[in-house]
Amino acid sequence: GPPATGATTGDAVVRQVVAHGRPGDVVMLLALDGRDATLMRAVEAASRAGTDTWALTGRAPNPLCNAATAHVALPGDDDAVQEAQWLALNLLRQVFVHELGTLARHTPAARRQG
């Protein structure tokens, strides 16, 4: 499915940040225009929890970039921004898959079987 945005999830994003956000965690927020009220509430909730926020948005300035701990504002039209966001998510997924495979190969059970 599409990346989670305030438009697709309502306040579920905020509830997840409140329930699971801890100091040292990072909440990654994707938006085209950086003006979604739900994502802004998620940044506020993350800040209260001591959680960093990374925003990947369309052109700056925008409120989400201003409020996030760190941001990348992408130039281009909405289609180009969304394509870049999908690419970023896919690369992040690939890193996780690789790291999980590495972790599995180095667990005591995997060494006993190998």
C-alpha cells in the first residue's frame, strides 16, 4: 500500500507515536506539501516523547520541515516527490532485510546449524 500519511491514516499515526515513541527513536514522516495537520500533531507527540522526527517532503519552506528534527525537501512536482519517497522507503526496506539476514546468520542457533 501507499506510505502512511495523515491523509491515509487519520490520527492513527499520532496514536502510534504516543504509544511507541521513545527517546532515541526516529519517526519518519512523508508528505507532498508538508502541511498535513495530522502529521504536524505527530511531530508534536514525538517531541513530547523525546523522539526525533525526519521529514521527507516536497518543496520547502513548509510547516513539517520547520517542525521536524531533520528534513529533506525535494524539488519537483508531486509525482517526482512521491517517486523519490517510494525509492527512499524501498532502500530503507532493503537495508532492514539485509541487516535481518546478517543478524540471523550470527545468532547462536544459526552458528550451531552451520
